[in-house]
Amino acid sequence: MSSSTIDFLERLQAAHGGSIPFDRWMQEALYHPQYGYYTANIRDIGRGGDFTTWPVMRRNLSRAIARWARSHQPRGKWHLIEIGAGTGALGADVWKALGWFGRPQLHIVDVSPVLRAAQKKVLPRGTRWHDSLADALAACNGEAVIYSNELVDAFPCRVFQKQDDRWRELSLSIGGSRWIEHWTESATLPDSTAITHPWPDGQRVETQEAFRQWYETWRPLWKAGAMLVIDYGEEVAELYHRRLRGSLRAYAHHQRLEGPQAYLGFGKRDLTVDVNFTDLRHWLRAPGPTQTLAQFLSAQGQPVELGDAGEAFKVLETSPHA
Ligand SMILES: C[S@@+](CC[C@H](N)C(=O)[O-])C[C@H]1O[C@@H](n2cnc3c(N)ncnc32)[C@H](O)[C@@H]1O
């Protein structure tokens, strides 16, 4: 780590009384304007990057999203928003799959200047980029069809461990070149099914209220349309099957790093958790059940050739009136 990164982290640690709550640490590691992975350090997605995503490999997803978007398209001029567009490959394929007739105005919301530059090379002329959903919705008069793929998994999480029927929460402090874990009983527990589920002793869980808070900031501005959320994860009962240490991990050069290894390389690695789709369903007030990606693809008339990903990836739909 550079000396200015260490200075920053030591100041943050002091401000938190000696150790940084994990969600704050993850927020800074991914989104700090100067030191964050998405905001400053990501170079690419795909073979040359740290990780790859399904749409980079499989085009049938873009055709399914286009067909779903068409089924929610209002009459006349319409707006399509992608949140977290990566290299732009998915958006570009969705655009092609929409066909020529009655195409929407395309909007992208993305936090990464590096990826925005990549997106500008492949997305159609006339695409509009926004810093926030509030800005994007303002440009659409609140009426938009919205989708995201592999966005929610990057929202900062709190990490808890169950011990003797009590929950302790993770915070980190710098100890030379590594990070030291601290587990303390926290005054407030999140409103999450990961906390209320009857886990065995020793289970670690992650909770992503940061996503819920973010969604609640812009939901009142969303007046009409539909939203599709695609990500990897499970309903709560299956979320940590045979995984006592939870699902938090980092990716660097396609290597998966777990446990204390995931904390190394602050701001230089992607950090992610499996999404708790039971929480997500409640938070989005989704009217229907969670679908597997395989179910979604076949409902949209697409061939399913995804192997395990067809089950590991899940799909939720909601609308502003749900
Ligand atoms: C894992 S990539 C997925 C990219 C693309 N959807 C795909 O499937 O290939 C995550 C994308 O979300 C963006 N991102 C991460 N957190 C975000 C946030 N809070 N708001 C908007 N964009 C975000 C990143 O910059 C990146 O473009």
C-alpha cells in the first residue's frame, strides 16, 4: 500500500476508535474516489481483468433482457437504464437485440470512470451517462425500465459471526502488512433474514443494508416501469450451505481469495458476497418469487446452456408500485 493509502486508513481507523467496521472498510476499498477499486483502480473485466461476468461469455442473456424490457416498454418514447455496465458488452448486446423498431433512450449509471470510458467505445451514440439513479430518473421523468447484472454483490456488507447464540460484528485494524480481525458485540443488529435464520454456532454471515438504503434513496423518484436484478446468490436457507465462514471473497487476476487473504491489496481487488435473495425480495418488494437464471432464460424463449451458472445466478423483478 502507498504511504498516502496507509495515512488515510490510519486516520479512518482512529476516527472509528481503533478498528474500521467492515462495511465502511469495504465501502472505501471499492468506492473511495482516490483509492477505491471501482472508482480508481479497475483496469478491465474479462480475460485481461480480475474477473469476468456471464454476459461477456454468453449472449443469450442479452437477448432475454431485451425481450423482457420490450414486454415492459410503454407506448411512445421510452427509457432503458442499465446500472453498473462493466465493459459495456452487455448493454451493447441488449441494444442490438432490441432490434431497430422503437428503440429506447439508453442511460447508464456507473461509478467507474475507467469502465465508463470503455462503455463509451461500444455503446450506441446518444447513450447518456449519469452519476446516480436520481439523475438518471430525472432525465426520464421518473419512467424507466431498469436492469442490472452483478451489481448488488458489490454493495458493502456488515459481517457477523454467531457464537454461543450471540452475534459479534467484524471490524479490521492495520497490523503491519496485514489486517487484524476484531469481533465485538454490536449495539444494533441489521433487519436481515441472515440474522434471524437458525444457523449453527460459528456461522459467519454478511448483510447488505447498504443496498437497501441506496434503493430507498431513489425509489420515491421512480414513477413507472419495471426493474430486473440479476446476480449470484441464494434464498437465505441455502446461502451458506457448507460454508461456515460465509461467502465474502476477493478476486485478483481471476484468483479467488477467501478469509484474511481477501483483505489484502486494499483497493486493488474486487470484493464480493453472494446475494441474500430473501432479503432482496423483501427490500425490493418483489411481487414474484426469485427465479433461477435458467428459468428466466427459458421464460424469455432463450436456450439454456449455462451449466451451473443457470442455477447459481438468480433473477428478481419488481416495479415502483410493488
Ligand atoms: C461486476 S461488474 C458487472 C458489469 C456488467 N453488468 C456485466 O454483467 O458484465 C459491476 C459494474 O457495476 C459498477 N458498479 C459497482 N458498484 C456500483 C454502484 N454502487 N453504482 C453504480 N455502478 C456500480 C462497476 O463499475 C461495474 O461497471
